[in-house]
Amino acid sequence: MPIITLNMYNWPMWFVYILLCSDGSFYTGSTNDVEKRLEAHLAGKGAKYTKSHKPERIIYQESFQTKSEALKREIEIKKLTKIDKLKLVKNWPEEIPMS
């Protein structure tokens, strides 16, 4: 059973993540269940992009209280240049291995 993180209102937390793909590209997405979403990406069912750009691992993640906040941040990150995304990732303290 997936682990759902709850916020202070007992609602599911939302997350924005960046995946490193096998061709060196990045995929940015959002979800309220990171583990389940990763499994979908790995199975080729997560997003059209990750069907043709095999994800290797999560290289960045942020958490939010609401879906709206997460979606706004996802859009912000997607608008960044690759150099700016690299700077963002570089400042993140950990890498999460793919399951």
C-alpha cells in the first residue's frame, strides 16, 4: 500500500519532482504519490515523454500543501532553462534512487 504524506489539514501533500532520463534530459512532474508515479513512469505509463526518454532517477523534489501550489511550481520549473534546472538540482541535498 502506498504511503501518502498528509499536510497540516490531513489532506495529501503534493510534490514536484525532476527525473533524470537516460538521454540526459529532464522530466518535471507533480503528484500526491511519488512512489506510485515513479512506478508508472518506469512502466512506460507515467507520461508520453517518459515513454521515449527512459527515466533513471529522481534528482530533485519539493513538497507543497496543495495541488494548486505544486502545479504552479511545476510550471515555473518547466519554464527554466536547462542551466537553471541544473543549478536547482545542484542545490538539492539528496538523490532518491528509483525503485
